[in-house]
Amino acid sequence: MLSSLASPSSVTDSHLHPEQAALAQQAQRLTTGQAAHILGVSQRTLTRMLDRGLIPYSRPQTQGYRFLYLEDVLAYKRQRDQETRRNLEGMRESAAQAGSYDVDYSQYLSQFKD
């Protein structure tokens, strides 16, 4: 379903008629369910994230539904993934400094051998 969406660069880099550009931008619009799926979170969790202002969204006045743009969702995902990688690297460094990787488990593991 998402593979049929126009990529952000194809919308901004192409020379589209204004009406075509508006339609292409509309194709990038996601429901909260689609965005939650991309991020790997529940729709309720995504709603809480939107309420906290973590990802921009729009809400047409005629509807109560929230819509997000694919570009914003992917930017948030990249930022979140980079932060996760930094945190994991920090944890690895702390474990190495504490000597956690220097433990000899052979005696412990030997008790489980036949």
C-alpha cells in the first residue's frame, strides 16, 4: 500500500503542474493507522506521540481524523533510530569499561554439559 505513495523527493524535484503537485502531496498523506504501522507502534501510542508534539500532523476542520505526511513520519523514524543506536553504543561502552565482556563463563557453562 505504501509503495504506491510518491516519494518526497519526486514531489519536490519534479516539474509538476500545480494541480498534479497537490495530488502528489495528497498521496503522501497517511492515516494514523498507516503511520503507526511504519513506526511499529500502536495507533494509541502514535496518538499520544502526536498529542506531545513529537510528529507534526494536520486535522481538517470538517473531519476529526488526523493525517500525517510520510516525510514527517520517516524523519521521526530516522531520528528515533539514530538516538537508539547512540544509546546502545553508550551502553556497550559502559559494559566494556565495567569489564562485563571479560567474564569467563566456561565454568558456569560446564555444569550444563552432559
